[in-house]
Amino acid sequence: MSAKSYEKFKTELSSFLGYDKISYYLKEYKKDISSGIEEFVNEQQGDLLVLLKRKRNFFEKLIGSSVSTEITYLSTHPLLIYHEKE
């Protein structure tokens, strides 16, 4: 995710929620992303996990798995999945 996309996401989410006591973190995990995200939420004692679901091309779908789908099954926290617009 580019810095521009991340800032746009934060702005849109903040204006949608109307709540200013939210912390945002941009983390990158190279291996076992789903478990890394769940671990981070547990460390931070998060109340809600929000993910940006981006469109994947044919090769990305063929090679990789969907992190948001994996998190849906792994997470013990409430989950909000934000779908990226084209």
C-alpha cells in the first residue's frame, strides 16, 4: 500500500466513524501475514481490526491466498473489511 493510499484510507475511515480516539499503524509482514496481524492486535489490545481488501490480479489470486479470508477464520476480534475502490 502506498503512503498516499494509506493516508486516504485513514481520512475516509476517520470521517466515516466520526471518532478521534483511534490509533493507526502501517505494518508490513513478509511471512505468515495473518498470524502476524493477529499477534499485533493482541499486543496492542485492540478492540477492532480493520483491513483494506484490495483487488488482486489473476496471478496474485493464483499464487497467494487472501489475507482477509484467513483473518476471518483466525481472528478473535471484531473485524471490519474495507473494500478498495478502483
